[in-house]
Amino acid sequence: AQKVTQAQTEISVVEKEDVTLDCVYETRDTTYYLFWYKQPPSGELVFLIRRNSFDEQNEISGRYSWNFQKSTSSFNFTITASQVVDSAVYFCALSDTGRRALTFGSGTRLQVQP
Amino acid sequence: NAGVMQNPRHLVRRRGQEARLRCSPVKGHSHVYWYRQLPEEGLKFMVYLQKENIIDESGMPKERFSAEFPKEGPSILRIQQVVRGDSAAYFCASSPEDPHNEQFFGPGTRLTVL
């Protein structure tokens, strides 16, 4: 069975601070895919990244970076120099060969204060 | 280059009425997924469809809910005899042939049951 855990319900930081959002996953498959989505206050879901289980390279995109560690089943997301516009709920999600639909974590609400 | 379209964006129904939610996937996408987001919660998978076929409905409530994705036209999620607990945001996503690609999400339909 699949499971995604985002233990941090809510995080509040001050602008320009770095912040890391944790994601721990469970799956029995050796082939699986991990995703991060952002849900701003307007409510839509914005795709941020997809990783497959065979690619453990960390990725950086501007102020965003992702740390994928199979040994700890974690796929953490770091925002460097946070901005007020980063305030949103962030969801980590998983799919595998047994279940193509996404299994979402419960989300982490990030508040960036000016 | 239209993305996933959902309508209506907001829907108000009284208890006992029917709700019909429509989803037009990205042009060329043959896979459609429906997810439900209860207030202050993460997204939960409901059903996965390909054209004219239901592939996985393991997340659908057994009664009152049905979904279709006809050969022509949008995918429809139908909720019969709505109850207050059905109040939620319903998101549709579509993906191209390789279902582990990014799932493109629509803006959601917010259903309120009075």
C-alpha cells in the first residue's frame, strides 16, 4: 500500500529565511514517482516537480531544491530565501506501477511573513 | 493551448439534489483522474478513467457517486442525492499516454451542499 506523510502541518517563517518541507513515503514498488504540488490561496494546484525512483540526483530550480533519499524514503523540498508569494499549501504525492493515481500527503501550510 | 477545464467552478446544491461536475482534459490526453479535497485536508483519489473505461474506482464511495468519460465530450462526475458531507473541492486531472507523467490539474469545482 502507498502512503505519504507530511508531518509538518504548518510552518511560519519570516521573509528571506530558508525553509524545508519534509515528505516521507511508503511503497512496495521499486519503480515509483514522487511529485510536489503547490496550492496557493486561490486554490488551484501547481505542479512543481516529478522524480522517478531511479534518479536520486538532487535538483535545483531557482530558489527551489529537492533532496531525494531512497535510504530514508524521503523527498524533501527546500525554499531558499523565502518570499511572501511562497505562502501556500504544499503537497507531496506518490504514484507507482500498482497505482497510477496520485496518493497525496496531507499537506504543509507555509506562511511567509513580510 | 488550453489546460484542463472544469465547470462549473462553484456549485451550490440543496440536500437531495444531484450534482454534475464536468472536466475537459488537455487536448490529446486520454487519462482522467478525479480527486476530492475536503476542507483543510489533502486530496483523495476517487476514480481513474480512460476513454469509455473506468480503470480504477477504488476511491469512489460505493453509493451515489458515478463517473464517466465518453468517447466524445467531457468526463462527468455525478453525485446523486447530495448530503452536506459531499461539500468539498473536486479536482480533475489529465495525463498523456504515460500515466506517470505529470498530471495536469484543473482549477477545481467547489461544491457546497446546503
